[in-house]
Amino acid sequence: MKAGDVIIAVDTPAAKRADAELESVMRNLLFATVILLVLGACASMGSRLTDEQRLEIHRAHAGAPVRSFQNFGTLYSWTALGDSALTVWTRRHQAYLLELDGRCPDLDFSHTIGFSAQGGTVFAGMDSVIVLDRQNASFPCRIRQIRPIDSKAVENAERVARDRSAH
């Protein structure tokens, strides 16, 4: 086509039928997609572990309490286990279960945490987890106990528990 060419649309019964069939197919496809998404969401909800289940697994795979752990800069990862405990990974397979003195506001909703520690060593009984909320207000939550975690065993135990709850 070049500039100035005229496009002619013919409105025939066959064209209308084809449009109606295409619209029907698209509507059915959309409906099927929505059903599959809902079923997938329901299936994944059934296999999700509660904070209490995850905390129980982390405690079961934690060693004896230690006085401290090293944290030089950024954590590899962390996960809240309710509002009074969390697991932090300082490296891919080096993790610690931190049990707090009490309830820590917004811990299970926060995207960012820090520590009150100076010099890269986090001590139980002295240091706090600092929870930053959406308004950048900070909540210090005293660390009562630190226990090293067997992170591979935790991953396996959580996978088994999710599989069990899905069946």
C-alpha cells in the first residue's frame, strides 16, 4: 500500500459471522485462562506453610545458641517467621535463627531490616533488629537468642511439608 490508497471494507453476512465466531473464541479463551489462574492460585494456597509451621521447622534445624554472628554489610537474605522471630542469611548457606524479646511491629510486613550492631558483630542480648516500615520509621527489636541454622535441611523440610499439605 502507498499513501493515498483507499481501503474498502465490505460488510457482508459472511464477514459478520466470522467476526462473531472470532469474538466467541476470544471470550471462551479468556474465560478458560481466568479459570486456570484461579485454580492455580487455589492449588498454591493449599501448599503454603504458615509462619508457625516455618518457625517450627527452623527451630528443629537450629543448633545450640551462640553469642553472636558476623554481618559485614548486606545480608544475603532474610525471612520473618511471624512477629517475634526471623532467619537471616549472611551467605547462601550460612543462616541464623534470631528469636526476639517480644513482638516486633511490622516485622512480617517489612521489606527492609538492619541491625544496631557496631563493627559487624551482632550480639544476642545487646543488639536489636531494626525494622523499617513504609514511612521509614524504625522499630528496634532486641535479639534474645541467636542459633545457627542448617539451611539446606530447612529447605528440604519446608519442601516436604509443602508437598504433604498439598496432598
